[in-house]
Amino acid sequence: MFRLYLTKKLESLDPKHARPTSRLPKNRRVFERFTIDYKHLTMLNDQDIFLVRNVSETGLCVEANQRALERLQEKSVYEAKIRYLGETYKCQLQVRWKEDLLIGFEIFELDPQTRDFLKRLIQPAQIGASLKSLQATDTRKVFLGIHNSWLIMDTKGETITRWVFCYQNDFVRWEAKSFATGALIEALTPEKIANLQLLPRAETNDTFINFAKDVIMAFGDASKEQVIHTFFKEPKDEVAQLRKRK
């Protein structure tokens, strides 16, 4: 889904010719981070596959092996390409910090298109992290989040038989191994959950299905993995698949 390629090294650490000090403060937690599901988001270059752990408005944090940790010097700058849902974005990354087996990259030269992309990437993570349990019975779980976002799961025992994600006036529903998208007939409130009224459209909205997938990847409940697997015919470890290709 989301891959980042380091295509060319542009600058190395050199005190005599170093770039001006980064615009970021030393406290790298000033910008809110959003945890990424490592099974679905990877960062690649010609020699390594990094696991992306979290993103912020200004950078990425990846898990690296010892070899990469030693090779990538702080303040070195790389030209990079970001691929997400078939779209490609170019940017420059600087190695901002290294700690244990983690590397933090700051994104430079943010053009409006790339900035909008980062906002689009972060928005579903914000929504997913905000979903909190509102109701729970033996057959249904209801979660409510920011911006009038809802996740409703119908269950039979420990198995999810149907789930519906609603965001503002739109919904995506999974049931009987198929998806449907459409509009809510009326705005949801806790009192109206029992009588959920949906108006499916003839054609599914794949963009909104992908949006729902990104939201659920940031969802914190234990049922998350079961919901994620409904998006795939067979559960896939994307990192393992990429390693086989190399």
C-alpha cells in the first residue's frame, strides 16, 4: 500500500558543507506521531526493506537492521519516491536521528501535492486512533470516533459476521465476503444504532474502501486483525512478499 524508495543519496554528513539547521526543534515529539501497521507499510531502498513504525506531518520513523543503522549517517540527505495506492510522490529525506534500531527521517522540500498527501495519510490514522468503545453486547460492538466516525461490528461468538464503517454521511459495509458502499439515510446517533439505515449504491467506491482500511489499521481494539483480514482473499504479509521478489 505505502512504500518509500530511497533512490539517490544527495548529501553526506560534512560539517564544512552541512545544510542549515533543520526547521524542526530538537524535541522530535512536537509533531504528533501516528502508529503504522507494520504488515502493510514498508520503506524500501536498493539494499534494505525497512518497517515503517509511525508517521508525522514532517517525517517517518522506521525500524532498521544494524547494517543500515551503521550505513545511514545522521544529516545525510536522500532523494526518495513515495508510492501509495498507485500514486507516486517525490521528496527529499534527511536522516534526522538514530536510536537503538530506529531511524527517523525528516521530509524536505514539501511541495503542495506531497503536503496534501501526508495530510491524507495522517487523517485516517487520526480517526482510527480515536475510535473508542461506545456499546458492547454479545452480538454487537459499537465504536465512536472524531468527525462523526463509527465502526459497528456484528458478531457470532468470537467471529465477526458483519461490520460497517461510517464517516460523516458515507459508509462501507462488509458482509458475506463482499463489500458495499453508499450513504446513510440519516445521521447516526447512539439511539439510532439499533435501526441502522443504509442506502447502498450500485457501484462500490474503492477509494472509500481504501480509506476505511487505513482507518482500521490504526484502530486499537483487539478485533482489529480480524477486520483487516476481511480486505484480503488471503491474509498477506507484504514484507514477506517483497523479500521473495528480491
